[in-house]
Amino acid sequence: MDRYSDRVSIMGRLREVSLTPFIFLFVLLTCGCGASVDQQQEEALIGSYNQDYSKVSKAQLILMYSGFRVGDVDGVVGPDTRDALREFQKSRGFSSTGYIGNTTWAELMKVEQKEGPFAVKRLQLGLKNAGFDPGSIDGHAGWMTMKAISGFQQAKGLGETGRLNPETWTALKGSMPQ
């Protein structure tokens, strides 16, 4: 063989070798084989790509109520919600995965059974009934809802955090529809 043939042969082998890990990774990611049990359970509970916004919003409200920072209650499992889930799981002695698996969901539902029901529309209606404008009653707690929470907290002499907490929830319950 001449040098040219050797180079072509070596280059062909390098391409085969260097693409193999990427092909393996692609197959692993697309088949779901690499997903953890919590990831698979989360997908079963809320769907892939946050299809059930109401369940995610409910989880975010419960996490916020429990003192964890979720960012906006928007029905999207973003980085802040993942961090809040990890902290919640750690506080309960669970494996800190950041996913809404069956164990985490069951624990969130225990909080809801005791203090709920938690729903963004219910919160927004409660704020509106109490005289604080949460913006559209749309089930998404954006900046207007957070502003209304701050106004409510200030008016009631509660610590003004702009976030739902047990004191605010308790004070607001009388204005919320059941």
C-alpha cells in the first residue's frame, strides 16, 4: 500500500471510532434508556415537555408555600423549579433528583391534603376577591400575581415577600373559592 491508501484507511477508521460514542449517546437519549426512574415517573405524571401545566403549577405553588424558591409559577419545570424540587426532596430525606417522581408527588399531595387545594386560578381569584389585582385569571402566576401577593401581604401586615407562604395562604383562604 502506498502512503495515500494508508492515510485514507486511517481517516476512515478515525471517523468510525470518533462517531461511535455520539451514535451511542444519540440512541441512548432517544430511546429513553438513560432516563432515571424519577424522570420516567415524571413523564408519566406530567408528560414530556411539561404537557400538564396544571400539575406543574400545583407542584410549584406547594413548593413555594413550603418555602422553596421556584421562580415564577408558570407551569414550566425550569432550572429554579428543579432546584426547588431537589431542596424539597432533600428536606424530606429523599434522593435529591430534581424530578417529580411518584414519591415526590405523593409527598407534595400530602401537603395539599393538609393545606390545599392549591391551584393558581384559586389563588388569583382569592387575590381579586380580596381587592388585589392579579391580572388575568389564567392559571399562570406571573409578575402581576406576585405583585398582588406583595400588596396583600403589606395590607395585612404580613412579611412582604411577594411569594406565597403559609401566613399569606392562611390570611387569603377566606377570600378564595373552595
